[in-house]
Amino acid sequence: MSTLRVEGVTVRFGEVTAVGDVSLTVEPGVTGLIGPNGAGKTTLFDVISGLRRPTAGRVLLDGEDITTRGPHQRSRLGVARTFQRLEVFGSLTVWENVVVALESRRRPAKLARELLERVGIAEFAGNQADTVPTGAARLLELARALATDPSLLLLDEPSSGLDRAETDAFGELLRQLSAEGRSVVLVEHDMDLVMGYCDHVHVLNLGRLLVSGTPDVVRAHEGVREAYLG
């Protein structure tokens, strides 16, 4: 399992501080990153995945400083990410989308079918990707991310478009991925998913870290309870 450490990360856009002096550790297991819109979650994800360099602070993966490394370099280190905005090849079939992601692996056709079965969308294998339901497209993104065999998986709003049963099945899949030795981090608004399936939770508010802990610790925190959980 990969251990990720964020140390004193700050991101400013002009006079606006989107992320302010955030330090946290992603422990082995499934980690949730929550907070209201504008809390800085996606900006922090951009820093972790290498899409954006922080104004200050650093990112370490297994003790190695990767702050200046781009997304492709981090991918080679075992980091994979999905996005809130769907990033699939709409003109290709669902199966072809995964085959493309597996181009450097042996027997990509067979592996692609196995990954589609694993995430629960094998029935859509022959469908053009831009015709499948949003939930299936989300799971296709996950299959494509898994094609790189990552040790650290970053998921941005992965349950968007999934119904309750699909979300619960997705939560069980996250547990399986963790049991295989992968570290999983998800930005998520579905509190049932976060509190039911995450081992650790970090809460951002106005770009700063409000609290970190187990779901029970976070659920009991007065500020979190009042602001986010009702």
C-alpha cells in the first residue's frame, strides 16, 4: 500500500486562498475527503495528482517528494485518478475504452473484460461509451483507472449517477480494492457512502482542514455535524 503525505499545502489564485496550509496523511485503506462546495477538495486533488503545483508545501509518496512531478510521472509511481467531469472516449465502445488504457499490458482484450466484470458493467461492453447511463460511465472511468494497476487510487465524486444499490455495491468494491493493498481516496458528497465504507475521513472547510479521524470521530465532531451532516 502507498502512503501519501500532504505537508503544509497552500494554493492561491491571486488574492484568493483555495487551500490553506493543509497537512494530512492518507493511511492504508479507504479515505474520504469531504466538505461543502468551495472547500478546496478538487484543488487539493489536483495538487495530489500533479495537475497543479502548490503555492507552498509539498506532497510525499512513500516518503519521496513528488511535488514537482507531473501526472504522467506520478502514474508511473502507481497513482491513478478519475475526474468529476467524465473523461471517456465517447466514440469508442465501453470495452475499447478499457483496452486503450491497457495498451502497455499483456493480453489487454482479456484484461479489459475482466475489469468490466469487476466494476459491474460487463453488460455494456459493446455499447458506445457516450450512450451508456451516467452511473455506468462513472464505473467505466474506474475500470480505466484500474487498468494501470495503481497502488494509490484518487476518485473524484465516483458515486455520482449511481443509485443506492449501485452505490452500496461500489462501496463493497472499494473495500475489496483496499484489501488487495491499494490506498483509495475519494472526494464524495454521499455521506452514507463515506461514513459506511471509509476507514478514515478528512473534512475541509473554506480551504482548511477542519478535522481528521474515523467516521465515528468525524460524525461526532460538532462543527461537521452542524455544517455537513445535519
